[in-house]
Amino acid sequence: MSVYAEDGWRGGVRRMTARPANAHQARLLHLLRDQGPNSRAQLGDQVDLSRSKLAVEVDRLLETGLVVADGLAASRGGRRSHNIRLAPTLRFLGVDIGATSVDVAVTNAELEVLGHLTQPMDVREGPVAVFEQVLALAAKLKDSGLAEGFDGAGIGVPGPVRFPEGVPVAPPIMPGWDGFPVREALSQELGCPVMVDNDVNLMALGEQHAGVARTSQDFLCVKIGTGIGCGIVVGGAVYRGTTGSAGDIGHIQVEPDGRRCACGNAGCLEAYFGGAALARDAEDAAREGRSTALADRLAAAGTLAASDVSVAASAGDATALELIKAGGTRTGQVIAGLVSFFNPGLVVIGGGVTGLGHTLLAAIRTQVYHQSLPLATGNLPIVLGELGPLAGVTGAARLISDHLFSPA
Amino acid sequence: MSVYAEDGWRGGVRRMTARPANAHQARLLHLLRDQGPNSRAQLGDQVDLSRSKLAVEVDRLLETGLVVADGLAASRGGRRSHNIRLAPTLRFLGVDIGATSVDVAVTNAELEVLGHLTQPMDVREGPVAVFEQVLALAAKLKDSGLAEGFDGAGIGVPGPVRFPEGVPVAPPIMPGWDGFPVREALSQELGCPVMVDNDVNLMALGEQHAGVARTSQDFLCVKIGTGIGCGIVVGGAVYRGTTGSAGDIGHIQVEPDGRRCACGNAGCLEAYFGGAALARDAEDAAREGRSTALADRLAAAGTLAASDVSVAASAGDATALELIKAGGTRTGQVIAGLVSFFNPGLVVIGGGVTGLGHTLLAAIRTQVYHQSLPLATGNLPIVLGELGPLAGVTGAARLISDHLFSPA
DNA sequence: ACTCTTTGTCCTGAGACAGGAGAAAGTCAC
DNA sequence: GTGACTTTCTCCTGTCTCAGGACAAAGAGT
């Protein structure tokens, strides 16, 4: 678990030494992050500060090295402006740990993904084994010349997190992680500040930063992967709940006295849909001879995954389509309830199962629009996420940048 | 519709002319409202301002007449302090319009209810008729010497509200109110600022101000009256949703293909519970001879109300108890889903049906604790509201005081 | 009578800040 | 090329905010 112990990364120099000294500077950093390079004049138009005060704060930021002035912009009919931008050497690491895979990416200060690696993995192997892989992937990205080191890292885990401490709590699908000091440990290894959150929340942050939710203040982000979760954004900020388990919708009941669920209850959404349930249903269908396409895949591989259903559906397999539609309807049932309750301005559907695409989306939409009240659905877009596998890592980078770009 | 047009109240002098000039003053007003009289020193301990700056702001507030200094407090071992308090002449009007009744109350600046009147009423009579009653009740309170006039009024209506404009939108149970300019109209009649909100949100505000939710930042307030709604408080503030319909949980589906509901769908919570459903179920039970107690009441009155079930249950009637338990279980089903999703720190149960008391509460608790995940329910109190019929009017007073005690 | 504590007032100096004046560096019309 | 105009950025000055020390007021305790 210490890929970096040897080459001296551990406990190495912290690269980003400065933090904004006040709210004005924090505001400026956020503007530069979200909009890219700006002139002083452009910044001034957005921050409600006098030119003099703005100049002072920009100068101070330049002194810290957090931002740089490089080159002059083209004239717009007068004196040319200086390009103020975030330090081009800043690098954030985004890590998205799923149930069955891990994504790692490097971004610059504007949170553009410069490099991205994915690897199959099983969270149940526990934090030590997973960390080794994460660090190896990070090292590979670093060695490919994308970063000389990291100024901060965000990491998402597939379960509830005690956010202030960055520690998973009672995660059902990753028992070995309970109480493991993720933040502390990763920070030690990387030698930089780290923030930890639920993977679903990070997907919401990612879509908010660079995806479909850019202009939304109140929205839901439903992630359908191995399990099903929901990121909640209220007033532009992620809402995490009292104990960090908000958005845990996989175990909402959709059928009284329905199928047994791994959680011990009956009729949970996850007993009917999600990667795990879908794979199981597909195997059943294959064995019962309801789908030759699925049966062929099963015979070839010995086991089926959600992606097999996706492939079969694309090929027009009726049973596969039916499975997706049924799952979408179940999911739509739950989302309809959430829409009535929360009255969001947008619902984003994402996660691994988005490969199921528009069949799934159509089933969800049908159910929600049919079941929720018109006032709540009247102007409610239900759309697929835009960022795919980059949503999580982008959100992770945004999480840590939000932290570092705030006054200490 | 103008009880006051004659006696010159309409367009009369606005009593509270001043508003806080800055955030510091607003903070001080809120402290004085929530804690009662304070000395300058006590205020200073809570506002992170220097003594000099504090003194300046207090002096300015004294000049405006919003606060007064009356008398000296007992010595605590040194010089005696001046009691700084909100102007004792300030009066707020709180109005809570329910489906079948209206509550009106007068409070002082500390939001203590000085007088309170209730009257049966049917919202479906429309805004004009209801306003007449509200104004008559307000006049009665005024004439009894509790107020010489009102500095502000809050009003709750049983349906979604476009909050910034104070206008009901598409309210299912009060069709005549759609788009009626409640804020504007009441403000004209009373000659003071008015804020309008959903009745459920006001109940949440009331319980937060003076009831069981005093220390909670994130909680749900489920109001079971004629219909069923839910107030959502996030980070201490009421969340109203994108179109003002957040918390509309009465039409969440609890039974796929279940009972038809007035909304056009099937299996809604309100088709199974709430004052209206309960009364109907009780009548059915009476007619079918399942309860002599209820049958007697029905014979006597010709119709049954939820309160009849309450009375029968108190007398030990098994069928009445069963009805309450079944309704509580249904409600618990929905709340369990909301708890998983929202992970609140507290759930408050209130509304007219709280007369059903602990039978109802027990059924809800059983269902929620059984059905939601342990992490979300582990430390989750589910309690009855403390304020009863005063929750709504207290919340209404708080709504307008929050508004008036903020910088203009 | 004396000391100590608490409360409240006054004063001064440091820093935050807005906005005017003007320098720098360009475009554009002629 | 020249002059008029625009845009960007810098510098300066006067105003306002504010913290904290000194001090006055008013009481308790000995």
C-alpha cells in the first residue's frame, strides 16, 4: 500500500501552499476555475468590487502563485488586457471508486480532465487492496507526464460517508471499509489535501460543473450502477443528510411484500433493478429459455452482467428490452415519489447502466410523468448525464477544488 | 370583503416603518426575537462585533424605534445592564387557512401568541369569502385590545404557493384560489406587509421556532389534516422546491394499482389516509356494521369526521383503532422512503389528525423503523408536534418577522 | 472606605474601499 | 500619419468601518 513510499512522494512537498486569504479571493478563484482566463476588467464586472480593490486582491493572488498573468488578450478596441488564469501547473486527482471498478483522472485547475484511467476492481477486497490500485493508477498518470504531483485529491466511495471526517460509515456493499480513514490515509500517501464523498454526490457535482446540470440550483442525480443512489443538490450545494446517508434510495420499497432484498427487507428497488438485479434477472431469463441472445452469452461466459443485457437490447432482443423497461418503470415509481416530495428542477440519470440508454429513459419518463402531479412535472426535464464515466472524477476534482479555493 | 374599509384601517398608517439597515442589525433583531430581552453585553457575546460597533448598531436600532431600552436588569456583581428588547407594541398577525377551518392569532415581536381564534370554514368557498372571515377574526382580536394594528402578517394556505409573489398555484383542493393575489390583497386590507406560504411549511417553521424542532437543522414535518403534506427544512431554512410544490407527498403511490384517488391516479397515500379518507373509511365501517360506536355516531350526525374516529378509538373501539393503525402504516411506508432519501435528523408529525395520538405515532414508527435502513433511523426521533393548532399561526408570524427583520 | 467586577461610552488608529484622475496601449476614421 | 476615441489598468485620496484600549458608571463584597 505504498507505491510512493520509495520514490519519496509520501510526505513530499505540498505543491499548493497558498489558500485564498478572504472571500473576495475565493470568489475570484472560483470564477477563474469555472470560466477560464479572464482579464481584470472581466473579473471586475462580476464581483461587485471597485477596480482598485480588485486590483489589490488580484495582485495578492499573483504573489501567492495561485494565479498567473500570462500574455495579453486581443484588443477589443482599446488597451489590451492581461490574461489572468489559475496556475497552469496546478493538478487535481479525481478518484471514483465504484462497486466493480475504479476510475482515476488528473485535471488541471479548471477541472478539465487531462488523463483518465479505469480498471475493473471489487470494492469488497477492502480499502488496502483498493488503495494500492488507486495509487498505482495515479502513479501511471503522473509518470505519463500529466502531473508532477497533486495539489489536492477528491475521492468517491460507493456508500455513506461522514463527510467532515472523510470516513465511510456502515457501507452495506463494502463492509471492510467501515470506519476506514480514507481521507487521512490518502492524504498521507499523496502528500496533499483530500476530500471524501459518496460517489453519487460526486456524480451530481460533476454534472453540475460540466454537464447537464450547469444551470440548475435544485436537482436530483440518480445513479444506477451496481446499486441505485441519488445525489441531492439544494440551492446549488450537495445535501448529505444528518448522517451522510441522504440519497440512499436503493432500499425504498416499491412492492409491499415483494422480492427479498440483500438488506433484509422485502420489495426494495434494488431487488428489482440495478446492475446486480438486472444481471440476475437476465440469467434467469436465459436459463428459462426466454431469450436466445442472453442464453448464448451465458453459455459463452458462464455468467451475465448488466452490459450483456445492454448488448442484447441493442440487437433487438425482446426479453432484454422487457427487462430494461420493467426496471425503468420500477425506478420511475421511486423517482415519481421523489419528484412529488422534492420538486426538483431537473432529474439526471447516470451511472453504468446508462448504456441502456433511451429505452431506460423512456420507461422512467413515462412512469414519472404519469404518476407525479402536473405542477411538479410540468417543466421537469429528465435527462441522461452528459459526462458518462468522467462525471465522478470531475465531481471529485470539483470537491477538492471547492475546498482549496475557500479561505482556510 | 372589506371589514376594515369603513373604520379606516385600509390604507391606514403603516406601523412598523423601519427595517434593519444592515446584516448586523438584522442579526440583533433575530436574537432579540428568539431569546427575548438581552443586555448589550449579552448581545455582544453572540454577534462577533466589537463593543463599540455593537453599541452603534444598538443605538441606531433604538433610534428607529424597533427596539427599546426599558429598565435595568439586576446586577450580576457589577454595573447593572440595560434591558434591550424589541418594541413591545409590535404586533404580527398569523393566519392559517386549512381545508376546513381557519386559525388567526396575534403575536408580539417575540412571536408569543397573545390571542387566538379558530373557526370552521371551507376553503372551497373561495378567497373572497374566506378573506372576509379572516378579516373579521383579525378585527375581533384587534377590538379585544390585543393590537392597535398589525406590523406584518403571515398567512398559510393549503396548497402550493409561488413564494416570491405570494400567490397560490394550481391548488387541487382549493380551485378558486389559483392565481389569486393573496399577498397583495391581504396587504391592501391590513395595510401592512404580508408573506404567504404553504400551510405545511408554516407548521414546520412554527415547530422550529417554538416547538420540538428548536435545535434541528434538517428535518421533516408531516402534517396530516384533510390531506397530507410535508414541510422540508434544509440547513435551517424551509425548502420550497422549484415550483413551490415540494413536500406534496399526499399523492405518492403506496399501492400499485390501488384505490382510485381524486387526483386521477391510483394508490395515492391520500386515497388511504388523511382526514377525508379516514372519514370515508369510518362511514363504510359504520354502514357495514363493523363498529357500533361509529354506527351510533353516524346515525346521530348523518356523517362522520376524522374526529369521530378519534373519539371512538379513545373509547377503545377496535375498528377505529384498526383504521388508525392501517393509516399510520401507510403513512409510515411513505415516510420510510422519505427518510431513506432525505436522512433527516427529526420527523415531526402534526396536523388535525394528531388527535389520533399515540396509536397513530406507534404505527408510523413501527413502519419506518422496520423499513428504513439503520443508518438513517439509528438516531431518528419521530415525534408529535408540540404546538398543535398554534404551530401554523406561530410559523406564519415567524415568516413575516423573518422578512421584516431582514435588510430591505 | 476600598477593591473588584461588570457594563457601557468614548476615542484613536488601522485597514477596507469607492471613485476620480490619469497613464498605457490600443482602434478607427480621415 | 494624426487626432479622437475606447478600453484597460494604476495610483491616489478621502471616507467609512471597525477593533480594541482607556475610561466612566454603577454596583457587590470586605
